[in-house]
Amino acid sequence: LYRYVLGQGGYICGCVYDNEWMPHHIITNDPGKLPQFRSSKYAQSRLDNIFSEIKKLLVNGKLVCFVGTPCQVSGLKSYLRREYERLITVDLVCRSVPSPLLLKQYLNWQEEKNESKIRYLNCRNKTYGYHNGTLVIEFENGKKYSGSNRVDPFMKAFHSNICSRPSCYKCA
């Protein structure tokens, strides 16, 4: 799908981490940025002015592929107020999302505990297989943390549904 969209001169909009490991959406036509879209982010992403940027591209006849949670796809369609033939939406299978503030506090705690900034984060590593997701953090000082959803506090909270956003319980 990505090759098709980019081959048509289009744009891909998806979720990446910023320099503080917070998820947010970007729009790109650079195939070199696509690997950043991979991997689950486990927190609601910032959209900033993405919807208005997408609308500008669509009005100018560009092909756009938007990837997000079902509520984000619904929000985009509601914002646009009409169907666009050159818009492709991909909604992810979503089980709910915690607040980005919770993720930020957790990552700050990990940095303090490990006395180093994070250089790599993967919220859905398959260290122990597909049935036991593992959060992996690598730090600039060379330390590495690995915690499954059975032992890591953030992963336990996420998988036990105690940190889901209220809107997730009313997902349309």
C-alpha cells in the first residue's frame, strides 16, 4: 500500500515517536521515514494540525493514506465532512490507549532509575513470543531493560485495562 501511495505522488500519515519518545502523527512522502511508523506505541498520539494538513493535500488532488486508531480515523472523517476519493484510511486494531502523560511519567521514571536517557523503545517486543508482549528500553549509557506484561508496571497497567482512557469505553 505504501509503495502504491508514494508511487502515485501521495503521502503517508502515521504515528512516530518524537525526540522525547512521545507518539505523534506526521505526514511524509519520504520512503526513508516509513520505518518509523512500525511498532506499537501504546499511548494516544498527538495529532496537532494533521487533519488540516491532510485536507489541504486532498483539496490539491494528492493521494493520502492515514493510519491511526479507529477513533482517529473517525475524527478525521468527521473533520473532513465529506468523502474524498483520494483518501485511504487504515484503522488499527485497538484495545484502548492510555494517556500519553502516563507513558511520559513511566519513561521519566525509567530514565531516573537507569541514570540515562532512552535511545530505543519498543512496546511490543516478541522476546517471549506473541502471547507475552515485552517492553524493551535501551539507554544511552548501554543499559537495557526488558519487562513483560506480567512484571513491568506500565505493561501490567495497560494489559489490565486500569489506565484506558474513558473515551475507549464508549468506542463507536
